[in-house]
Amino acid sequence: MNERLTASVLVTLAIQEFVKSGTGDLAKRFTAEALAKIPVLWEKIKSRLLDKSEKVNQALGKLEEGDTTAIETVTKNLDVILDEEPDFAQELRVLAREIEAGKISQIGLDNFEAGELEAEVDQKMKAKTTTQTEQIGATGVKVTGKATIKIKQNID
């Protein structure tokens, strides 16, 4: 992740629990440790912006309701704070990197060419660490004739 994370990236990462389809969706994309840090990131951003202005307060409330139209207002105000308070900016960036490190990536089939392909992919994963977990079923496969690929992966 970029050393100079933008306010936009920080806000987008922090509000995921509000704008995605709930924690079930997030649980499929992040480890438990990373999930626990998302609300911490949001609370740090929110507490620093709260009561800056009525417009900012309304924008924070809208984001918590899942209304992403307020992202720009929150991002602009956070950007000013990040410029004025380098220690706070670094604190948020460290937390964001820890969250990003807990992303779970699963790829069933990727970057393949085939004349005819029949594929069956069944992947299940339960990550228990704070490190990034990546599960790849098949990648870079090139088939000129008929191919059948069956992949079943489990990581507990």
C-alpha cells in the first residue's frame, strides 16, 4: 500500500461497514483482526472531524447511514487535518495498512485462454491471522483444445 495514503482512500476504507452489504460481505474479504480495526479507523476520523461544522456533522451522519454522497465533504475536511497534523496522519496510515494487510483474496480462475473450457471451482477459506491471505485456484492457463478444470480448495 502506498506510503502516502490519501484522505479519500482512508475514508473509503473506514466506511466499508456502512456502505457494503454488512459485515457478512466484509467477513469474506478481511480477516477478523482487520475487521476489528475498520471501526477503529472510522472512530478516529469521526472524532477528529466531529463538530468542525454543521455540514461536516451531517456528512458524517450520512456516511454512517450508508449514504456515500457525503464522501467528498468528509474527504476534503480530513485532507486538511492530514496536512496540518502529520502525527495523526501517520497514525491513520499505519492503521489503514494493517487493515489492508488483512485483506483476503480468492481467485478461482484468472488470466486464461481456452478453445472450450468447463470449470468447477469450490473455494472455502477461514483466515485466522493478521497477514494477507491469498488463495489462487488456477492462473495463467492456456488451452488450445477442450479443457476441464476442477478446483476445490480449503484453508482453515
